[in-house]
Amino acid sequence: MYKKILVAVDGSDHSKRAAQHAADLAASTGAAADMLYVVDYDRSREKEFENVPKDELEGKITDRLDHVFEVFREKGVGPGLKIQYGEPGPTIVKFCNAENYDLVIVGSRGLNAFQEMVLGSVSHKVAKRVDCPVLLVK
């Protein structure tokens, strides 16, 4: 059924729940799973990624997402980590469509609920524009 699953993660509780669903599906179907973390320098509350060389950035993001990696480890799934740069919604859509994923899983809310309320949620943008099925996790 699914061979290639993408789950968008940002370190929030919603993305951790989305990762749990991705890990469950990958474990039960044998699908490959990738986590996608989008660095948005323009809107980031976190200044920890500014002026960090790209080669150090993956280590910082991996550390920040350790609790999400643990969700996959518990299911015996080794996810890949993909890092992209830009506005989260369009970046997730572009990456998912370009890499031909069978399923994309996103949390219904991320780290900044106020921005999502004003600008439109990332999950809504993804669900409208991605070419594959989307699983929204509350």
C-alpha cells in the first residue's frame, strides 16, 4: 500500500503525534519513512538556527527532534531526516510532490498557533496542494 511516507515535524506535540502515526504505518506496511523539518528563517521564533553553518544545522535539528526519533525507534523504524528551507506549507508541498511520496502526515497545528490562525494553517495548505493522500493528526 504505502512505500514512501513523509511526516512533517517541527518539535511540537502535534508533530510528535503525527510521527507516532507515521511510525505505526511504516512498521505495519514496511514503508520507508522520512521526517521533514522546514527551517523558516523569516518567521522562526527560535534564533538558535540563525548564522549556523548548514553542516552544523542538521546536528542541532537532530538534537531538537530526539523525542520524535524515539517514537520511530520504539517501532523499529529508522526514519530519514530531510531538511528544507522556506515557508513551511509551500516547502512541504514542493518537497513531497518532487520526491513522489505515497502519503504525507502532518499535525493539525504546529509550534505557532497564532500565526497559523492569521496566515492559514500549514496543514490546510498541504492538504489542498499535495499530490498524494494526506493524514492530518490532531
